[in-house]
Amino acid sequence: MSAFWDVVLSPYGLAFYGAFWVFKILAGAWMLRKAMLLLPVRAQTWTEDKLGRLKLRGRGPRRLG
């Protein structure tokens, strides 16, 4: 078990862990964007408004689709 922690806590292990989280966040954002395209236009507008108020919408006015 000690060899496992040596790998996990090594610089490569920590870099891999950081890269995993970056990938996970980007993949989640991509999936949310694709899921929003399945919503009716009124729900898309409502969702974009709520995300804009939370400052999570992105930069500039951009329509999905």
C-alpha cells in the first residue's frame, strides 16, 4: 500500500489528479451546454438569465444553437 501512496503523492500523481479535475469540469460544462439545447426556447432563455445573474453564463451575448 505504501507504493500506491508514493505514486499518488508524487509530482506526476498530483499533476494527473489536477488534470482529472480540469477534464471533469470541462466535460461537465460541455454536457450542460448540450443538455440546454434540448430544452424549449423559453426554458433556454430562463436558464441563460439565471446563469447570467450568477455570472456563470460566459462572456458576451451568445445564443445556444
